[in-house]
Amino acid sequence: MLLYAAKVLISALVIVAITEIAKRNTGMAALLASLPLTSLLAFIWLHIEGATEMRIAELSKNIFWYVLPSLLFFLLLPMILKQGLGFWPSLGLTIVVTVACYAAFAFFLPDTGTP
């Protein structure tokens, strides 16, 4: 239970730190957010919990393939926001398009182990 609480606390602190830094310096916040911190934390938690190196390697490979469709999100959101649609509609539309792109990747890359 203590490990679970530590995982939640550390993960939350990373997100809070990035949002606080973004209030002062969006470039630095973007740099931190672009780092594979979530993946690194997942790898560390899995290792601590006894996952095999092969399981961690498989996760790393699958993350690589799913980063590609996520890049669309970061290209599309600012483009839609600049059109004046508003934050929530822009975010919603971007999420829908990104989910469709993820679904296409899951369909065309079935060897990633996803259902």
C-alpha cells in the first residue's frame, strides 16, 4: 500500500510541477512534458514490482509505436485553437481525431499486443 501511495504522489508531483512551470515558462514546461517521464516512472514501478526485463522491453517498444499517433494531437490542438473554436471544443475535437488515429494504429499494428 505504501508503494502504491508513493507512485501516486510522485506521479502527481510531476504533473503539478509541469503545470506550475508552464505558468512562468512554457518552453521549459514543454521540455519537461516532452520527456518520457511517464514511461520512465512506469518502467521503474514495473521493475520495483518484479516485472521481467522482457516485459519492460515490450512496453517500451509498444510505447514507441503509440507515440507516433500522439504527435498528431500536439500538431492539431494549436491549429484548431488558432481558428478561434475555443478551448473545450478544440480539445474535444483533437481528442476524437487522436483516438481515431490510435485506433488506426492498433488495427494496422496488431503485433503491439493490444486487443
